[in-house]
Amino acid sequence: MKLYELPSPFEIETGTVMMLEPAWARAGELRAQLLDESYPKPFVIDDGKSRYLYFNVRLMQSEMALKAPHDLALRYTQKMMGFLLFHPRPKRIALIGLGGGSIVKFCHRRLPGVHITAVELDPDVIALRDAFFVPADDERLQIIEGDGAAFIEHTEKGIDALLVDAFDRTGFAPALANREFFENAYTKLSGNGVLVVNLAGDKDSYAGLIGEAMHVFDDQVIVISVPDDGNHILYAFKEKYFEPRWRWLHNHAKELRARLGLDFPAFAQKMERSSKLGFARREAIRGR
């Protein structure tokens, strides 16, 4: 479907708005809905350098640099890939929340041996995949319209990395914000699988989630901040008696940086510091 385009009506977010609307749609009505935040679908803003996915102008979901569409433009998406420090050659990755497909594209291109399943609840988000150059489904990639919690409940065991980046207009997807989801995730992970969750918004709104993850994963949880984006990233490890070999991991991080181009040494440093300071436990206690 060819996207409907009109000049951005926003003062700061300039460029072209791209929308899932027919050619005969009325620009004036769409412009008014964008400005009063009553427009019900996700939309794209293209400023000539990057494309951004929005639910409304206050909730930017994804960013893609047009000259490097397969790179991870947002810092929090880069840090979500920190699971590779502990599971460097996964065979099966599942993602809940497609967004602009940044992580899907990165994994599909840079991890050639991996099978990727992305689950997205909103069909309109999936309908925008071509605008973000998300590759077509193939033998290694499957994008499913559906509820992420239900998918995890019913999918086969053996997920090496489960990445959760699922938000609606009000915040973290409610179906994922409970102990049952974490228990199902734990069950479906492989023996040394890793759960990665993007936590965004008010810290008080997700401190309880950290506590649930700590309970289910037997305190084997590391949480790091993403100051650039105002997010936190949670990593929960299924491996029994999880004891990171930090010296080895710092050396391994350099190899991953050379192979994948992300700042894994910085990720490892933040993880080690957070782990030794007990940041996840402090946040879990605060959320009780």
C-alpha cells in the first residue's frame, strides 16, 4: 500500500508525515487529528535524514537513518543486543514488539545463523514495515500479528534470546506486566537463554516488573540505564548458578565490537557495575 503523505504540521518534528490512508483522504482532517492526538494509527515522519515511527508526537517508537537503515540508531536498541555477551551465537531469537523493525533488521543481517520471530499486536505497525525496509519473511524471519504473551505461552521451548520492546499509547503492554508472563518466558528459554526487556517511562511504573523478574529468575537479573533515551534495559538469565566471568567478558566484548560494530565494551562495563552495586535489587525493593 502506498502511504499517504502530507507536510508535517508539527513545529519541531519537521519533514513529511507518511500515513496508512487512501489517496482520497482529506489532508485538513488528518492534520487536525495529528495535532490534537486523536489520530488512531501509528504514523511515520521522514525528515530527509531519518524516519521515525510515532503513536503520537510525544511517543517516538523507532528511528531509522536513511543512509544506514540496518543500523541501530537508538542507544537503547544497541544495549538490548548486550545479551550477545552471554550468548554470542544464538540460533533462535523471539521479539515481542516490532516497532520500526530496527532489531529485526540488525539481527537478520548481522547474525546469519539465527532464526527470528517477531510478534506484533498492532496490524498497522506491521503494515508500515516497508517504510522501514524490513525484509520480507523468509526461512529465517517470521513476523506474526498477535499477542506476545499468548505467543510465549504456546510457542515451543528453546528460545535463546527473548527481546521485549512492547508499548501501547499508555506505556508498557499490560499483558506482559505480570509474573505469569515472566514464568512463561523462563519456561520457554533455552538452558542458557536470556530475557531482555526495554523499560521506558516513569521508573515507578516499572519498578514492580523488576521485582517480578528477580523472583522468577532467582535474582539473576541485571538492569542498566540508557541515559540518552531515558530507558533502562533488564537482562534476566536462566542459566543456573549464573556467575559472569567479567574479565573474560570484557575481552569478549572487544571481539563483538569488531564483529558487529556496537560498543559492547561499554555495555559490559555498565553491566558489571550494575551487578556489583545491586542496582536491580534496589529497584525491586523500591517497587514493592
